[in-house]
Amino acid sequence: MENQTYNYAIVRSFVTWSIIWGLVAVLVGVIVSFQMVDPDLNFPPYLTFGRLRPIHTNAGIYGWGIGMIFATFLYMVQRLCKVPLWSDKLAKFQLWFFNATIIASAVTLLLGYTTSKEYHEMEWPIDVMVVILWVVFAINIIMTILKRKDEQMYISLWYMMAAIIAVAILYIVNAAAVPVSLFKSYSAYAGTNDANVEWWFGHNAVAMVLTAPFLAMFYYFLPKSTGVPIYSHRMSIIAFWSLIFMYLWTGAHHLLWTPVPDWIQTLAMGFSIMLIAPSWGSVFNGYLSMNGQWHQMRENYLVKFLILGITFYGLQTLQGPMQAIRTFSAFIHYTDWVPAHIHLGTMGWVSMICFASIYYLVPRIYGRELYSIPLANLHFWLILVGQLTWSISLWIAGVLQAGMWNAMNSDGSLTYTFMETMVEMYPYWWARAFGGMIYLAGLIVFIYNLYKTAKKGGAIAAQATVVEGRA
Amino acid sequence: MDLASIVYLGVTFGMFVIFVLIVIRTYSKKRKDEGEIAKYQMLDDD
Ligand code: HEM
Ligand code: HEM
């Protein structure tokens, strides 16, 4: 086999930085959970719930999620195309620019600068940084794909390309704004159009940031971990195209019962329900790939993370379409049911796949085996229990809250005041904070295991180069 | 229905037609091996 040098040093750096941002996200998540049960834990003006919450969401999605997307895409593209990265220099620039962007975002959010558009809070100078970052990344990945050795592209490459192209379009369209000063701009859209564009962006960010890239990872790391190919490549291609076509129309399910035209809401509802098919296409493909391999759930810790991850994805993509139905939405919208949905996806699906990917990458990027498999198993159980405690308590809270809001006396007046419904939430919010602590403990075990892996044995070469066939 | 909604639905329908063509192409008997080869190739490389 021909000699080939791959750039794994950059993958290692992205893994390290995304773990750092992931830790920040989870720590701040735990802090805001406690702020909700004890308002005295707010320290104005900087350390208040209002400022820390967007730091939590942005560190989670952009620091941890996108950081891992960068790490794994830069790895997978080299392996799947069987060629080194198009430009190592560009990748290095991307690493430092990524960290600069995340730090700039955190600082401006702490100082209170915000566009007030959820998941797009950062002001226009940071939008410019994000666009530069993404273009650099896109060029490197696309140019590497163009150099590939095998003509047929594996499904992960399809998802990677879709994510890269779609995120660029979504972000730029939603970022359109008129700057009035260095830290203030006004959206280019007005009224319901603004809301419609924001949620077209918002839900497609779910699709193209929190779904497609993680499906690319799942389809790559599952067969690599089990040693057997996925069940059906053609089925994965059909699921891919149907997912791409359907997601585009679903944004307005965030705006049910609002002044957005009715037919847009109905279309969003219809397409959201149809989304079960492509989502479960991938779930079934994953499960069927395990035919004859289920014993690996006991023997191979990587498989456990991946299969639980895709199971969370399956549950998430059943819960999501349900929430998109008008009548159901009328009941749960604005309640704690929705954060339970989100964290099933972020702490379950997204993070489980990230952890599995990192464990798979460890021997490749550190050049030695994982320090402790029992610790990896402990990590698995802690994050599973932490996540389930989080989501289950808030699902119950959401249904209770909705039931209380809707309860009426025989004369048509409301049975409960808003304050009474809030007071009822406390036990569930405590449970959420407790679940968060368990999850945080799991994350610390994971980081300790990686730290010991990195420290054990000799020093690591600055640029890890690997001979093909021995990676 | 106004013009905007007709265009919106028209694009949706157009995309559906493209999707059907992709399904037919992917599942054509002639392309069976070609469609599955990538899943084996991705395993060779490590
Ligand atoms: C078939 C797929 C899915 C559908 C149809 C769907 C549907 C929905 C709906 C209707 C809402 C709005 C709930 C409300 O405010 O009343 C929502 C919120 C959300 N979903 Fe999903 N979901 C899906 C999959 C996912 C996945 C895989 C993730 C990944 C983590 C995710 C993350 C989110 C987030 C972050 C929000 C919150 C948006 C906000 O801040 O208001 N969803 N989803
Ligand atoms: C121990 C782990 C975590 C804890 C304790 C936690 C806690 C919280 C809390 C308390 C909120 C505010 C909910 C509200 O406003 O009612 C929140 C929101 C959110 N978190 Fe987390 N979180 C954790 C992990 C994560 C991770 C890993 C991600 C992303 C990868 C994430 C993404 C989000 C998002 C997108 C929202 C906005 C939800 C919405 O709009 O309703 N979280 N989290």
C-alpha cells in the first residue's frame, strides 16, 4: 500500500478545544440550572441568567458541537478520500480563528451585546468572523474531496457537503442586517418575515448543525467500530435526499399559532411529520447494521455510545414531529417540555456521538490506547443517567405546567395563577440541576481518562503522521 | 392563495419530482453494485 501522510495533529487540537468549550457549556448549564431554583445565584450585571443562558447555548452548539464537526470532518475527509488535507496551513488558521470567534462571542454576550435572535445572538462583527471561518473550512474540505481517490462517495461525505453548503446559506441569509454602530445592528427583515427567516434558520441549524454532521459521524464511526459495513448504502442515500428536501420547509413549526400565514404553518406541520421517515431511515440502517453484532454492545464500549446515540436521535425525531402538530403545540409550547426535547438531542444524540468519535480517534491522535475502558464505561453510565434525569423530569414538568395553565373553573376563569404554576416547577428544576451534576461528573471522568491517555508513555510528536494501513 | 404561496408550493412540488427521480436512479437494478460499493471501500482504508 502506498505511503500516505495524514494531518492528525490538527484533529487532536480541535478535539482538545471542543472538549474545553464543551466543559464550559456544561458548567454554565449547571450554573443556570441552579439559578432557576435559586435566584440569589444571579450576580448582576454579568453573571445573570439572561447573559449566561446564551453563553451556555452558544458554547454548547458552536463550541462543542461545531468544534467536534471541525475535528471529525478534517479526520473523515482524509480517510474517506484517501488523500491528505488540501491545506494544512488553512486548517491551522481555522483552529485559531475558531477559538478567537468563540471567545469574542462569549465576551460580547457577557457584556450584554445581542441581536436577540436565538442561536444567532452575536452582533455583526462576529457574524463576519463566522463567515470567514466557515469559508476557510469549506474550501479545505471541498478541495480535499475533489482530490479523492475513489469515485463513489461514501454517505458521510454527502452529509458533510450538505452541512457545509447549507450552513453557509442559512447563516448569511439570517445575518442580513443594517449595522448602526460597532455593536448594534437591526435585522434586514421586519415583523413576521423576520420571525419566519429566523426560524427557517433556527430549525435548519438543527438539521445542518445538530443532525447532518452527526449522521456523517455515525455512518463513519459505527462500521469502523464494529468492523462490518452499514446495512444499506442506497437506503442511506435515499434517507439523505429526503431529509434534505423535507427539513427546508419545517422552520415555521416554531411559529404555530402566530401571525405567520396559516398555509406556511400547515406546510411546516406536514413536512415535520414526514421527517419521521428519513430520520428513522438512518435509525433503522444503524440498527440493521448491528445484525449479528449485538454482542458488541457488551464487548465494545464504542458501540454502546453509538447505538445509544442513534436511539436518542430516534426518540428525538419522534418527539419533534409530535410537537409540530398544531393541537399538541398548543399544549406544550412555552412549557418545560421543549427544553427536555432539546437536551435529549444535545446531551443525548449529539454528545453521545461526539464522545464515541473521540474515543475512536484517541489511538489515532495520541498514538496509544485509551488509559481505562472501565472509566469509559463509567462515563457512559453517568451521562446516560444524567441525561435521562434531565429530560424525564422536565417532560413531567412540561405536562404539569401545560395542564395547570389550561385548567379552568366552571365559570371560565383560570384555576391557577401563573405564580402557582411556577412554584410547582421547583422539584423538577431541582431534579434537572441534579441530573446536570451527574452529567458533569461523567464529563469530568471522560476528561480525566483522556488526560491520562495523553500523559501516559512518551511525548507526542508535534505533527503526528501516520502510514496508511497502520492508522 | 396569493402568488407567493403558489411559488412556494410549486418549488416544493418541483423538489418532490427531483426526489422521485433520485429514488428511481438509486434503486435501478443496473446500479445496485455501484450504489453499495462505497460502504465496502470505506472499510478498506484503515
Ligand atoms: C424530525 C425531527 C424534528 C422535528 C420535527 C422537531 C420539531 C421541533 C419543534 C416543533 C420544536 C418547537 C417546540 C416549541 O417551541 O413548541 C423544536 C424545538 C427544538 N428542537 Fe427539535 N425537532 C426535531 C429534531 C431535533 C433534533 C435532532 C435536534 C437536535 C438536537 C433538535 C433540537 C431542537 C432545538 C434546539 C429546539 C429549540 C428551539 C428553541 O429554542 O425554541 N430537534 N423541535
Ligand atoms: C449538564 C448538562 C446541561 C445542563 C445542566 C443544561 C442546562 C440548561 C438550562 C438550565 C437551560 C435553560 C432552560 C430554560 O431556559 O428553561 C438550557 C438551555 C439550552 N441548552 Fe443546555 N444544559 C446542558 C447541556 C447542554 C449541551 C451539551 C448543549 C448543546 C450541545 C445544550 C444546549 C442548550 C440549548 C440549545 C438550550 C436552549 C433551550 C431552549 O431554547 O429552550 N445544553 N440548558
